[in-house]
Amino acid sequence: MATSGSGFWKTMTGLVLIILPIVFFIFSLTIGTYSVNAGDVLQIIWYKLLGQTPPQTALTTNVVWMTRLPRVCAAAMVGAG
């Protein structure tokens, strides 16, 4: 009986350790002097990955894609290493 409970907690711990960094990654892209909501951030990333022009303004797109995303990716790599 104890082994099935520990399997549940191992699974839940694994899910939290996967989902939480993703949530923090997206959240960190939304905060700054120029505020951008999470939906716009996800939409900009999605459109850029597909090679299309996002519907947001050029300023918002550049803030997310050219400034915040490289910084957050660098911070994530430094933190992981």
C-alpha cells in the first residue's frame, strides 16, 4: 500500500518540477517597464515560430522577441548550469 502512494507523489513531484519552470518562464516574459499580458506573449512566440507576423504592434513584438526572450533564455541556461 505504501508503494502505490509513493508512486503518486513521485509523479506529482515530477509534474510540478516540469510545469512550474514553464509557468515562471512565461511570467518572466510578461513583467517589465512595458507590460505585456501572457496571452500576447504566447501568441507572439507562436507566430514567430511559425514564421508569421504576430497581430500585436511591432513595439510589443520586439520587446518580447528581441529583448525579453533572449534574456529569459540566458537566465534559464545559467540557472540550469
